Amino acid sequence: MTPPATLTPTIADNDAIDRASQCLLVGGLVAFPTETVYGLGADATSDQAVARIFEAKGRPQFNPLISHVSGVEMAGQLGELSGLALKLAHAFWPGPLTLVVLRAPNCPVSLLASAGLDTIAIRMPNHPVAQALIGRVQRPLAAPSANPSGRVSPTTAQHVTEGLDGRIDMVLDGGPCTVGLESTVVSVVSDQVRLLRPGTITREQLEAVCSVVEDTNGAAIEAPGMLASHYAPNASVRLNVSAPADNEALLGFGPDLPQHDGPVANLSPTADLVEAAANLFAKLRQLDATSPHGIAVMPIPTDGIGEAINDRLKRAAAPKT
């Protein structure tokens, strides 16, 4: 299958979803909206289709992919869902929570999607287009963020075309993503819950369901989004800045921004962390287009969803490898 030279998003109506499902069933790549970010979907049971994801994104093959499912029944065909995993699934699915569990003995998902690990990452997205697409295909969809590896994640269909034009087959346009940050990822293995990647389902929400959430030590890549440098714009990023340099753009937060003559974008004028999370990647892209010299980021609170926002910003600011 040869991707089109010019990628034009298609409004995600029933006809487009039908065509997208047929594309996926023959090994194609389709970008589609979820509540978190746009995902680059492929048939997770096809080695060749999954390999195309890594090729299109330029993604390291040691970085595993999330398999998106229609619900707990499909998830149970892919991974071993303990009572604790089921408790979390029932509490937060559909929604922005990914469970990393042991692969089921007859798991149909390509081993390439698990990056050689004995675990698998599974999520049930809370978006009507994503759910309709999985329902039509009747197979799990491997779907990392639909952007070149390590770059700022896409929250609109236009963001997808800017990064992957000529590399993939179709983009379903379902409007801007409402959450705007990738899912929270937790490992549920051996009756231990470990937070591998913070997200908009917060540590406090998880602990209300499963009592103890241990942090990962960060030594191994167990799930998507754990690379030190990730979500990065082309411009350098400087964190916790109170006074931006003259040649920097300013990514602000809250009502009181420092005086600055350069480009400015505000994640949330009212200091609302939910609004800031939804705006993060779009605002980074906006400033990246106007300031090649660098982006200065004001301090963001670390409580609640702020933990996830700061995680993404820390990885965006890390030295690029």
C-alpha cells in the first residue's frame, strides 16, 4: 500500500469510518482522534502493519505501543487481567488510563507491539470515532501518537498532516482532542500497581481505587512515553522561568504573566490545570512556529494533573538524542 503524496483529513462520518476500517484490515495506517491525542492506528495483530507504524514515525523498536480495545472482553483476550486490573478498568474505562499487564498465552497482538517484553499495554479510549473504528475492525488497534517520534503530540487532524504527510494512508478528523495529554500508564503485574507515566487520571484518583501506587524507578522502558527526550518541539525548552530572555517565546500559566515583548501563549489565564493540559501541545506547536531560539515556560503547579503536565515539559526540555 502506497500512502497518498498529499494527506488531506477526512471528516469522520460513517462512510469515512467504513473506509478507514477497510484500510486498516489490509495493513494500512489511519490516524484517528481519541480524547487524549490523535493516534496512528494499525491492525495490532499484523506484524507488517505494526512495523509500518515504527517506520512512519521513525520510532525506536524498543519503545512499546498501546493496543486500543473496545472493552474489557477484548482486553481479556490480549492480557492477563487480575482482579486489581479489572478494578482499575471498571473505574476508569473508557478513558485515559492504560494498563500494562502480562500478555495472555494466546495473545493475538504482534510481539513487535510489545517491544519484546512479556507485557502488553492496553487502553479503551473514550471517543466515539475511536470506538466506532475499533468496532468496525473488530480487532485491537496499535496506536501511538500520530506524529514523528519524540516530537510534540498532535491534538488536531491538521497537526497530524504537518508531521506525517506522505507517510500514512488516511486521517480521520474528529475535531480537537478534549483531554490533550496522553493517557496515564500503570503497570499491574504481581498484584503491584506502579505509575509508569502520569496523566490526567491522577495519582490521587488511582490511590482512591487501589490504595498504593508505587513510582517506577525509570530504569527500563516498560511503556510508551518513558524516553528521557520526548514530546519535544524544534526549539529548546527552558522550565520554571520567571523572566524570559528577549529572544525566547513565553509559555505562560495563570493571570499574572511577566512583561515580555516576544511571542506569548497562555496555557490557562485562570490557572486551570485541566485547561492547561488540554492546551499544552497546541500551545507548544504555536510557539515553536514563531520562536526558533527557544521557549521559556513559567512554573506549573505539580499537584493533580500538574504532575502529568510537568512530566511532558521535563521530557520536552531534555537534551535531544
